[in-house]
Amino acid sequence: MIETPDRRAQRWAATHQRIYDAALSLFQEHGFDAVNVGQIVREAGVSVPTFYAHYPSKEHVIMHLPSADDFAAFLAEFPGDLSIKARLRQAVPQWTAGWSQEFRDDALARWQIVATTPSLRTRAAEFERATGNVVAHALPPEAGRTPRQSETIVVNAYMSAYTAALLEWADCDGERKLEELIEESFDALEQR
């Protein structure tokens, strides 16, 4: 039987989700640092090479980086004549407000693991900088140039405030609305 590209993509997505579900369950039960890749692959019923084909590390299971194309498509909805600060202030809460309840519950579970794991809190800063650079390059610049250093610094500051809001959301077990926490973090950033 010849496997079609659609079937191959479905199989890949199912395996990706199975690895994710197994890892999240193990992290919640035993703690992130107590779980190794070997335990994840046994729980998911996959090989170690298969795990690494789907996730570069166990940290990547918890911390997801959207692609530059994802950001560019979303940010294109906002007028290019707005300042970067104004676009981010509008875009980030609008993006999170569009999360389904299932995605929101999943994000809260992931960020609770990050919030309770000191090594992941440190890694979150690295992911935040990587995401900030992706966002800075996804913002439509003036024709023919890359973002200025000052623009990248502004984006990274907002990404740091966004991460702080996510950690606060996790720390309060989702009792407060994420969008309110984001607004407070952005307000605090702008008051300095």
C-alpha cells in the first residue's frame, strides 16, 4: 500500500500529539526535571530518534515557538503605520483572546510546568528572546531593510512582559484572565 502525502501528514501529526500527551502527563505527575526522554518515548510508544524528529529537546515539548510566517500573517492585520508598541499592544491580547478553551487549558498546563521548574523559567527567557527576534523580523519593515536594533529591543521588551504575564497566569492557576495580566505587564513596561 502506497502512503499518500495526506496520510503521511496525519500519521506525523498523530505521533507528534502522542509524544506531547505522554510528556505532559509525565511532567505533571513527576515534575519536569525528573522525567527523561527515555521515559517519554516508552510512554508514547515511539523510538528516541522519532522523539527527536518531532522535538529538538524535552524543553521544546513545553515551550512552543510559532513560526515567522505565523507571526507575519497575524501582524499583517494591523496597520503598518502604527508604532511597534501599538501593534504589539493590540496584537498580543487579540491573539490570546482567540485561543480556543482547549488551547487555553493546554497553554495553562504548560506554563504551570514552566512556572514550577526553575530550569524552565530560565529557558523561558531564551525562548522569549528567540520569539522576539522572530516577531521583529515578521513585522513589515520599510521596503528593503531588516529591523533596526532599537525595534528588536522594543519587541524583546514586550515579549519579556508577555512572558511575565504568562508566568503570573500560571502562578495564579488561571484565576485571573490572561488578557488582563498582559495589559498590566504592558502598562508596567510603558511606565518606565
